[in-house]
Amino acid sequence: MKGEKQVQSLFFATAVLSAIVTLLIFVFMVVLGFPHVQSGSFFKLLVSPWSPDQGLYGIFPMIVGTTYIAALSTLFAFFLSFGSASFISVLGPEKPANVMMGVVQFMTGIPTVVYGFVGVFLLVPIVRELFESGSGMCILSASAVLALLVSPTMILIFCDHFSSVPRNYINAVDALGGTPVQKLLYVILPSSFRGMVTGLILAFGRAMGDTLVALMIAGNAVAVPDSVLDSARTLTAHIALVIAADFESLEFKTLFICGIVLYGFTALGIIVIRLLTQSNGGQR
């Protein structure tokens, strides 16, 4: 009993420390970005273009680029992940499904920069030749690589929730002579819906927070894109590119606004997940 209480205390202290660190990071960004709030330029920066030559340091193009790339990559990843998870958990033969699961688990450990190199030297030339427009470093290329990056995590989440469906439901379908497809459509998917939404939101957050893929493949154009074949810059790539600027410059101080926006998007995703969990009675 004493050992259990010590372990519980350790876990509780770790959770409290994590919450404090997260809160301190947010406070740090708010304090350093406060001059923009105090001067009334905070909301102006959110809707203004980025043009340092004209004294404009708005991050609106980066917000749009981040949203486009994260949303499109999540869409690609969803179809890939849903198909893969369905094959692994329900539709596929046992041995091929196990092999595929091993591949997915291996993919989670591949460094992000490897995906970036593959995208630059393989996907970008294909997109450039296929559409005959631009350099190939665009929203479409970055989204495709990001989809491959976030898919393993989403697949594992989907598989976990598919396997958590009560066994008596599965046995009932088998007893009635239902096919694997019917089992998936009428039993597993309705029971796993909230878990799938959770995986979708987490994947969107992962895509939004990635830096290297967007930095290497999206083209880093500081203009609002008109199509998926246009280059764009994400908030994370913008932070990485501008962070070497003079610490006292307005250009550098706008990075904390980028951090606050990213933090806000992440917090919103977590709130949605919490609400989904509570609406499901605390169950997956």
C-alpha cells in the first residue's frame, strides 16, 4: 500500500508539473506578445499581409497556409488511415494484417526529415511534371507528405478503437451470418465514431504543428495561396525562418503572436476531444 501511494503521488506530481509547464509556456508567449495587445495591433496582425519592406508584419498569409496544409493533409490521411485500419482490424487476413501493423508501427519512428527528403526528391518533381505549374513545392506536395507522416498515428488510434468494441457485438454479427463489411459498417464504425473523431483532431494538430515538412516542401511564399498548386508558408515554418532576426525588431516580436495562434488552435482541439469524451460518458 505504501509503495502504491508513492507511485500515485509521483504520477500526480508529474501531471501537475506538466500542467504548470504548459501554462508557463502560454504565459511566456502572452507576456512577450503583450506589447502588440497593448498597442491595439494584435488583431490587425492577424488579418494583415507580411511585407517588411512596407512595414507590414501581418501573419494572415501564414494562418491561411497553415489551415490549408493541415486540413488537406488530414483529409488525405483520413482516407488512407481508415482503409488501412479497416484492413488491419476487420477485413484483412491475419498474417498480412499483422505485417501491415508492423510496418505502420515502424513508420511512427521514422524521423520527419526523412519524409521531407523523400518529398523534395521524389514527390516534388512528380507534381511539377504532372501539373506543369510552378516548382512543385506547393500546398499539394506538402499536404501529401504530411498525410504520410500523420497517418501511422491515426491508424493506430483507429485500430485501438476498433478493437475496443464489445466482443458480444461482434459475436452477434457473426451469429447472424454478417459479412466483415457489414460488421465494419453497422457495428464497429458506430461504436468507434467518437474515437475516430479524436484521432482526426489529433492528426490535424500534428499536421498543424509540424515544421520540417512545411519548411522543406511548401515553398514558403508569404502570400495568400489561390490554389493547392501555389506555394505557402505555415506558422511553424515562419517561426523557424524569422527566429534569427534581431530580438528587438517588430519582425521578431510577431513570432509570439504566431505562437499564441498555434497554442489557441491546439487548445481548441483538446477542448473538443474532452467534450466528446464527456458526452460519451467518459468511455471511448
